[in-house]
Amino acid sequence: MSKHRRSKHPSGKAVTRAVTNTQVINAASLDAINVASQKGLSEPVQRPPASGFWVHAAMAALLMGLCASLYVWTADFPMAFDDHTYLIDNPFFRGGNTFDHLKDFNEFVKRPFKIGSDPDYAVNAVMRPVAYASFRLNYSLDEFNPHWYRLANVAIHAVNAILLYALVTVLLRRSTLAASLQRGSVLFISATAALLFAVHPLATESVTYIVQRFTSLVVLFSLLSLCLYFASCSVQSRWGRWLLRGGAVVAVLLAMQTKEDAFMIPLLAVLLDWRVLGTRLRAAAFRGLPLLLCMPLIPVLVFMTAAAQHGGFSFDAAMNIVNSRDEPVSHWHYFVTELTVMTHYLRQMFWPKGMNLDPEWPLYGSLLQGPVLLALAVLSGMVLTAWGLFRRFRGDVRFVLVFACVGWFFITISVSSALTPLPDFVAEHRSYLPSIGIFILVACLLDWLRSSSSGLRARMLRVGIPVFTLLCVGALSWKTCFRNNVWRTRESLWEDTVAKSPGKYRTWGNLGAAYSDAGKNEKAVQCFREALKVEPRFQNGLLNLSNSLLRLNRPKEALDTTMQLINIDKTATTKPPVAFTLGLSLAGVGRYDEAVAVFRDILRAMPNDPQAHKALGLVYFQTGLPHRALDHYQAAAQVQPGDPQLQKLIEAAQIAVVEKGRPR
């Protein structure tokens, strides 16, 4: 037996004191506990009394009610940001081709390059088919109405809170150190961790932000896998035990096909089994082997996708598969920068101020830079403090769990903050799974404070700590409602983001797009110009500025702006949105022949494009050719039969044809 597994104390040191005043676990009893668990015998410990069924049912109802009250009222808020990118504007999703990689993997992965779209569409579809299947179900029910998408997200978040409550309860009750807990501690710790998770505003981005179901759904399957895995430890029936462990494997596979964050869940299961349940490391690893064997799934898919994209195996391409294509970041610089990001997430867990959908963040390249040194000090201090408490109070399951939960934080956050560089350094939804470890840690420390004293102070703390916890839950709930209100409209969301990230061109561009959609084109033009001040080569900014100028009937400025875009990217005219804007701008300044040529080129590439037919019809109508205009209006109407504007244009063209055919 390894030294640190024994609970012997050096001479001159007191035996570790349990947190209650009535129970003391001496060295001999701890040795008996560990030896029994390592040999697979029944643990010679007195477990804390289990809460009744109705207590658990009441907690589940409370968690569901809290999640519903905090989020259901957001159901009809509009879609925003990547909701458009990965759902509404995603050619694979709209066309129902999201799962075509199951038919022809290589062709599917290469398709974005052939049609001039973002390669990340194919990568996402390959890596996250379970999440896309859930989105597809929503789409089949009500297309892109956000209502049911968001209600599904709320339900997932509520289930996650309940699963967290169940997981902590199982871990504490199955631990070989369960006797160190006072009556009511299991319920207090489990309930506190679940309540903090349910109401914390950091979850907003994983619930209200529709496309981040990627994050909340992977947590659902991950927690389900852990719950089934640890529940199997208390089942005597061999078949029942294997059935639960089989369910854990299925759940972790579903998690890994929902988002890459699930990659570390098997390691987390082994860590909790080893440290919290008290199983020997070798036995824990053997028991967790079915989960561990699932881990290669994600890297295999990454390497297969990179190989298909680049025509052969490339380790570098695989490791940078989601790196920024415009300004790729080295792994070292990304890792160093993410040290500061981790401390940012921790600060927001304890003090959620300045939450931001698209924050600015500096790139760091050295461990000796001030912010990086500070981050290293904070993170190292957290690890050393947890280790010190674990060494001092190793007979108390709460401090064992605190140490394991520090591991939970670092293990789960490493996927997005260490292993592979991502285009954005900071995203609040990435803290959703790691935050669980911190909330369990906080709950354990609060319970220790609640039960570690005697006399008058003990009575005050037994009342004061639960009251303090409820006040925190209330304050966090208020903050979550306040944060959710920012998502009420796209304008309010991006106004908030621009106020916090004024030096980021993307925030100005998105605010401009929100103003444009709301018909506020003057404001949109101002925003696009601000974006171009930050990044003059921002192509979408130039395109959107051109379109807003056209809506304001300023075709000369629109044409000049479109030509700026074409000068930056010589292939821009091959992209239908750019070509369409160019054609409208040319028509606006009276260069009709050139406009006709542009629209004809679009129709040669996309014969059934209704907007190109409509635009070409307008040009023909303006140049006195109503019969040609009528042909194109009718072609557009075949694709969009319910368009009222087209019906008016067709009627006007029919009248003009009749008028033109009359003898004078």
C-alpha cells in the first residue's frame, strides 16, 4: 500500500479530526477502510442516512422550477450570432445533408471547398452529429422558430442540474470516507452544488444561446455517464452492474459525438473512483477501461477529417483543424494565453461581472509576462491549497472531493484551453462543464464551515451558512435574469458587446447587421465604418456596408465600396452575394449593360436563384424591356410563389407589356 494511502500520522501530530464533534476517525480505522475497499470487501463504515425519495423528488422539482423561471421567458428571443452561421445559413443543415459523411466521408469533408463555404461546416457535422440530430428534430417541428429550440435548451440545463445533484449524492454516499460526514451533509453539498450550477449567469451562454446546445448537451451525456458508472458500484447483481456500465459507455459515446469536451470524461471517472470512492488506482483504471477505450474516437475523427481535407495524413493539420485560418496561433502562445483565460473563468464563477458574448483578449507569448505570472500564481495556489487541505484532512471526504474537483476543473477545461488552438481565446460557454468542479468545491467548503465549530458559534454557522447560500442563489438568479435580458433583441445584445469590446471589428460588424435587419440603415452604416476602421480588410463589413448604402439609395458610394472589396479579393465576384451587390450598384448608377452581364453570370451558376431573377427583371423593366422583365419575375415566382412583392412586379410588368403592345 502506498504511503499516501495510509492514514498514519507522524509522531507529535494529532490524528486527523473529522468535521463533526462526535466522530473521530483514527489511523487504524482509516487503514481498515482502505484495505477493505482495495480487497473488494464491504466497507466497515457507517454511511450517513440516505435522504428519502420525497426529498430527492422535491430537490428535482425545485431545480426544474428554478431553471424554468430563469430561462423559459427567453424562449421567443431571436436567434443570434452563430445561430445563423451554423443553423440558418449552414448549407449542410438547411439542405438536410448534415449526416452525408456517413455515406461518403471524403467527399463530404471536401464539399465546402468546392462550393466556396466555410470548411468548419463539415468539421462540425463530422464531430457533432448527435447535437445536429437534436437541432434537426427542432427544425422538423417548427423550422427556425427559436421557441422550441430554446425550450429544449432550458430542459437540458434543468436535467443537468438534477444529474449533478444525483452524481454528488452517489459519490458522497459510496465513498469509503462517508462516515466523516455529519447528518445532512450529503443533502447540503449536493443541493448547494446543483443550485449554484442551475442559477449561475455563466450558464446563460449555454442555454439562451441556441447553438451552444453543443455545450449543454455534452454535459448532459457526460453527467449521465458518470451517474450510471458510479451507480453501478453499489449494485450487487452482476448483470445489473454491467447493464449500468454499458449505459455509461453508450452515454459517453453520445457525449463524444456531441462535442469534443467529452474527451476527458473517462479520465475524470477514474480520478473520482480513485480519490473519492477510495478504490486503488489500478482497480479504478481497470473498472474504467470500457470508458477509457472510448477516448480514441475523437482524435481518430480529427485525423480522418484533416486527412480528407489535405489529401493525406498530416499531424500539423489535425492539431490545427479548428485554428484561425486568417491568423493562426501557435500552440505555445495559445496555451500561455489560456492560463490567463482560466483565471478569468474562475473570477467570473465567484464574481460574475462584465460578462461578454465576444470579449477582446490579448495574445501572450511568454510565461514571464505580468498577467501570465499572476495567472500561474493563482492556478498554482489553488492546486497547492487543495493539496494541502487534502493532506491535512485526508480522513474527511469533503476535502478529498475538493482536491478531486480541482482536478475536474483542469481536466475538463484542458480540451478547449490547452490541447488545440481555437479562433477565439475566451468564450463563456466553455466554462459550463469545468464550473461544476468549482461549484462542488464551494459546496464542500461551505458544509465544512457549517459543521466545524461547537457551542454558540456552531449554532450560528448552522443557520448562517444555509442562509448565506440561499442569498447567493438569489443574487446569482437576479444576475442571470439581468444577463438574459441583454439577449432580448439582437440590437441590445450587440450594443452590450460593443460597449465592452469596442476594439473588435466583429462586434461592430454584428451590431451593424442587427441595425440593418431592423431597418436602421444609417446606424448600420456608422457601425460598418467603425468596423472597417479597426480592420480595413474586413470583407463582410465592406459587403454589408455596400448593401446598407444601397438601401439608403446611395448607389455611387455602394459601388465604390464594392470595388474596394473586389480589389482586396480578386475572386470576390465569383461569390454570389458579392456579385449580386455589384450588379445592384451598377444598375443604381445607370450602368445597365454591365449589371445585366453580372446577373446573367449569377444565373448561369445558379439558374433558379430567385433574387437574381428578380434583380435582372428590375433592370430590364427600367430599360424599357417589360416582356423580358416579366419572364424573370415569373421564373422567380416559381421558386417563391408566395412572395407578395413579386406579384406586384408581375402585375406592373403585364400592364407595361400590354401598354407597349398597343398601336399609337
